[in-house]
Amino acid sequence: AGDTPVVIVRSFGEKVAVKTPVTYELVLTTPTGEKIVQKAQGAVAESCDWQLPVLKEGKYTLTVEGKAGKYQDKLKKEFTVVNSFLERTVSTHQLLKENLKLTGSTLTPTVVVFSDYEKGQYLRGLYNLVWQEGTRLEQKLAAQEARRLLAQYFHDQKDLAENSGEESLLVYQQYDGGVSILPYATSEPALTALVASVGSKDFDYRAMAGYFYNLLETGAEKGEDVTVALWGLGALSEPVLLEINNYLTQKDLAPAQKIHLALALLDIGDGAYAKELYAELLEQYGEKLGNSLRIKVGRDQDEIITATTQMALLAARLEAPEKNLLYQYILENPGQEILNNLEQVQILKYNLRYMESEPVSFTYELNGKKEKKTLQGRETFTMYVLPQDLAKLEFSKISGKVGVMTVFNQPYEKEKIPFREDLKVKRSYVVNLQQTSTLQRGDLVEIVLDYEVKDLGPGGKYELVDVLPAGLRYVQIPQTRAQKLSRYWRYPSEVKGQKITFNVRKGKEPGKIVYYARVVSPGEFIAQGTLLHHLKNEEICIFGEEERVVIK
């Protein structure tokens, strides 16, 4: 929203000569139904420009009619204007009460889903995993598995469960058989064990078993945790029970190592011994915090979350009574530098498998309509509520523990993101070695992204997300003789329309990335600020400055 693009109209035809006069009538229908009409004179094979007014959010219809003598034609184009290309999906989950007022979008319909309260908790977890964007393997694989669980357990969520564009994840498996968080990164043992336990069809598991056996033979000498390899081999049904039992005789095993071995025992079939280990760890390290439970081990909060996540996975597989308390702690406490999507999707898989739902009922009233709903077993009830109706929704006659979840899109709002001194990002546009915000038709534009994660900033990997103004298009391989390509030129990790994403990491010095775009349409366009955010915690983020780009 806020752009003032220029529509370029040209006429051609087999029975009209070049330079033949053409009369145009252009009609723009706004989201409010207002019609803006303009007439113009042009000629066949020549362009005619029409400057649109400042566009606001909503759906528009553009109709162009051209007449040249006895010949005429008409084109119709519908398009949608959005406030921001940078959005995140937000979900809430609450216990339904008579005086409850729901939270949702002020601009677009909010999805409201009712179910048994426990089932609603799991449904929210699946939604969070499906809608979480990112280029890391954990994010992509967890989203795929979450869609499968939605299709299996929540039949009325069919639209969300379907995804025809699901991509193969084999590019994340490296030559040594292990898998990495990004296609060009090195194999990580713990991540590979997690992937083995998920059992996705996308990977070569024979090569993965070879990776684990090699780690088992050489890992101890390199100071690596070989219990992860045993967990992975157990998940692949390899005969390693003797090795697991040998390691369990060691007296100096860390809690995390015991959890790895317990998970391996479960995969091999020794659930009784795994249950003993779980009870021992829970008694020694468990800490009850209201409606949640955590495993208090490690030096910081991220290590506590990691241990709690692994125990929650173990509890879900054992059908332990503490499973929901442990899972609740994970939902309420995202880590600073950890990503536990794969553990979460597995916890949900086992919790859903063992779930028993009691019938619940409630009555809702909206715009004078009152209706009673009874939900049994795996049933859910979904509503799409308009922003103006959300506050009018009222509830009564609630029987049982009814969970209500809301899901809606929310744009990143710079004014609501606190200033951070530890992050810095700046963007500039360069044409023919000159920095400028005024461009010409046909220009090849060099977009320069300068970023910095300072000493006090959290370590690890970040995403740099830049949104091209609507008058520019990304160029994958720039073809130019007029200028030499920058040495900072890089391929993005992902291109989604106007949204260009790069993976970067904290370094000792400030970083710089260059990519290219071509001018395709004149007008005046808003260039949203560049977003720099931590890959594992989107709350650690900063926006660059917004600017206006003029294309003549």
C-alpha cells in the first residue's frame, strides 16, 4: 500500500497499421467500489502511460478498453494491494469461557477453531509448525510432517494439510551420509539422529546408517557425543542394543546422553528400561512451574529448553502422565539460539496417537444468530470471522473443557519492534556505480545490504530478508557489459516473489551482500525496510529504514 504505479498500455493488431490512432478508456475500481475513469489518446505499437492514484490495501479491478476505427478490444485485470510483504502467522489457544473476547486480525478474516481443550493445544502446535517460514531443514521437514498429521487427525483442516508444492529435502543430506541445517552446511550428528527418528521418505537411510557407524567408531576420539549415533542407529532399527547397554554402565553420563540412549532403547524395543531412565531423570531434574514442567539442567535457559524438549519427546513416546506439562513449557519458552521444530512434531505425533477426547459443547451467538455445537472424538468446528465481527462473538452454555484457537496473519510493524543496539542493517540502491533512489526504465539495479551483529548480539545464524519495490524484479544471473558485477554478489537462499532471503551469521566484522534487480514498471513505490532476524528466535530482529523509490 502507498504505491503509485504507472500502467503502460500498448495496442497491436494484424488489421491495423502502425501509428493508427487509438482511443483508450481506463477504469480503476477501488476496494470501496469507487470507479476512477480516464480517457487517453495513443497510437498502435506506441505506449501510453496512465498514472494510478495512491493505492490502499484491498482488491482492485483495472479495465482497459481500446478502439481503433472499427476495431476494439477490452482487457480486465484484478489485483490485490497489501500493506506489507513481511508477515508472520500468529496463533492463540485458550480455554473457552462465557466472557472471553478473542484476539485476531484487524484487516483480514481470523480463523477460529473449537475443539476439546487438549486436542486444541496440539492443533495449535501443528499450525505453528506449518506456518513457520525459513530455509533450515528443521523448519521445512517439521512443516511437511505437521501437514501429514493434520490430514490424519484433523480432517476438516484439509485445505491447510494439502501442499502440492512440497519439495524434496535430499539436498540437505551431505556426501558423508549425515544431514545439515542448510544445503551447503556440514553434517550435524544430533540433527541427523532427529531426522532418522522422524522417518521422512526424502533421505538415503543406508548412507545415514554408514554416517552413524563411522561416528560410533571415530567420534569418541574427536570428543563427540556418540550416544547421538546410537540414538540414530536405533531409529534406523540397526542391531546396537549391546552397545547401548555398554554405554549405560558408565557412571559419568550427562542427562542428555541418558535421554539419547533411552530414545534408542524405545526404537529397538526395550521400553521397560527406557521408562526406568525417564523416571530417574524426572525425579532428579524435574521442576514443576504452575501448569508446566521443565528439566533443570545445563548452564543457561537454552540448555534447559533442550533437555526439556528431549524429555517431552521421551514422555510422549512412553505415554507418561507428565507429557502435557513438559510440552506446555516448550510452547511457552522459545529458546534464544535453539530450534526444536522436529522434536515438537514428533511429540505431537505421539500425543495425538494416544489422545482420548471427551465430548464437549457450547453455544455461540453472532449477528443475531445463535447455534449450539457438540464436538466428539476428533471433531473440530471452524469459523472465519471478519474483523468487525470478532468483538461481537459471544459464548454460553459451555460443557466440558472447550479449547478455542485463533489463527491470523500479522504484518511486522517497525514501531512495535524495540530498538536493538546489537543489530544493524542498511540497504542502498546503486546504478552505474552511483547510489540513488531515482531509477530509469530498463535500469539494472545493484541492491546493497550492509548488516552487522555486534558483540552483544546472540550468536548463530540469521536471516536477512529484503523486499523489492513493486516496480523491480529479481535477476538471477545479471547480464551486463556496462559494469562489473560486485564481489559481494550472492545467490539468495530463497526467492518468493518480491521477497528475497539470505542466510547470514554473526561474524567479527560487519557483512555485505549484493544482489541485482531489473526495472520493469515506472511509478513511485515504497521500499519496505530490510528485516534482519535470528533464525531460531524471530523476536531477535531489527528493521532497516523504509524509503521511496521513483522510477521514471
